[in-house]
Amino acid sequence: MNRTRPILSPRHRSVLETFAGTNVLLAFDYDGTLAPIAPTPSRARMRASTRRLLAGVARLYPCAVISGRAFPDISARLAGAGIQHVFGNHGLESAEGGVPHVQVRRWLVPLRAQLGGEPGVVIEDKGYSLTLHYRAARNRPRAIDAIHRVVDTLPGVRAIDGLEAVNLLPRAGANKGVALHRALEISACETMLYIGDEQTDEDAFGAFGSDRLLAIRVGRSHTSRARYHLESQSSVDSLLRALLEVRVRKSGQILNRV
């Protein structure tokens, strides 16, 4: 673990430009990274400027999105952006398919029985994984305590705290790090850049050594496996623009400002 450094600062921007000049795969989380966190998951959308920049980047680089959302959901939100490789359910689901874990179905019974009446707690069933949202809970400490009391009794579960949610994955299943390995294999790239914003992204941040992976966290951290950070989610546009400029400069094209 380390203290992250600002990737867009003059002191560290050369690291970004060096990676951008290689045979690199660009990989992104969605919520909190490409899209701002919204009051409810269904309302999370990329800004128009981000969508335009992402589409431009996807024409110049192989790109992947690895999201906690179900595959049909995240695919629909990325429609028209030109992303070549999309993974849902934290890497458990992709266009190649996937096998829902029978344990996930079994977890639903005690979760619904014990949390169904908990004010503000919403159980999101994504087939391959579950997310327990407590964003709407007025008494969040109580909601978090109730969630963890039930989760601690579930067999074979891996619980990962997210932003106002707890994600439940099969302990023996894939994760964002596994998905990043798969995306690298499919794209035949040599290096990677991965950008994420929360605990579920740590598997990807630690999937490769720093010689091959440039791991960037949204927001400063003293505990992340990522070595660099963006100051906020809105800074993703500046990062995308910087990546565009490197490739455009290398090819001698003219970049139309977004």
C-alpha cells in the first residue's frame, strides 16, 4: 500500500504519456469513474463530454470497461462509445457468457428474510453477484450493522464494501483483476492502464506489476494498491483528453477540442 500521486500533475504526467505511447489497453470502472455517482444506480450516466471523449479514445486505443453492473445494463450504458471489451458483475460476466453461482441464489433467502424490512436497504440481484445498497437509509450505521450481521452468516461469500453499498461475490469466482487479465489476453496488448474509484477495483490495481500496469484511483488514498490518483471523478475528462493528445500527437493528426 502507498500514498497515491496526482497523475495529471506536471511532475507525473510523463508516466501517463510513457504508458500511452506503448501497446496499451485502457480499462475503466463505470460508476464513480466514467459516470458520477448518482442518488440511485439507475440514474448514473456519463456526462456528454465524457461520452464524446471516451468514443474518441476508443478509436485510438483498445478499451475495456469492467463494472459491477450486470452485463446487459453496462452494455446499454456504453452503447455507441465503441468499447471493445465489456465485463459485468465485477468480471463474472461478459459477452462470452458466464455461469451464475448457485450460492448467490441461496444467499437471497436469508438476505430477503432478514433485510427485507430494514428501512432504506435495497437488495440488488444481478444474477452473478448481489449488491446491498444503503444509500437511502436514514440510519446508516444501523443499516450497515444489519447488513454485516447477515452477510457474516453466508457460506462462500466475499463481501466488498463499496460506496454506500456492500457487494457480495462468490469467494471462488472471478473479480476485476481476473477480468483485466482476460481483457489483456483478448486485446493482445503488452501494458495496461486501469482507472477505478473504490474497493472493488483493488483486485485490478494489484493484478500486475507497475512496469506493466498504470493503476489510477479516483480520489487520493493512503491505502490503495494504485500508485496514482485523479483528484475527482470530474477529472476523468482531463485524463481522457490527455490520452487523446498523446496518440494524436504521435500520429500527426489535428485534435478537435471537446
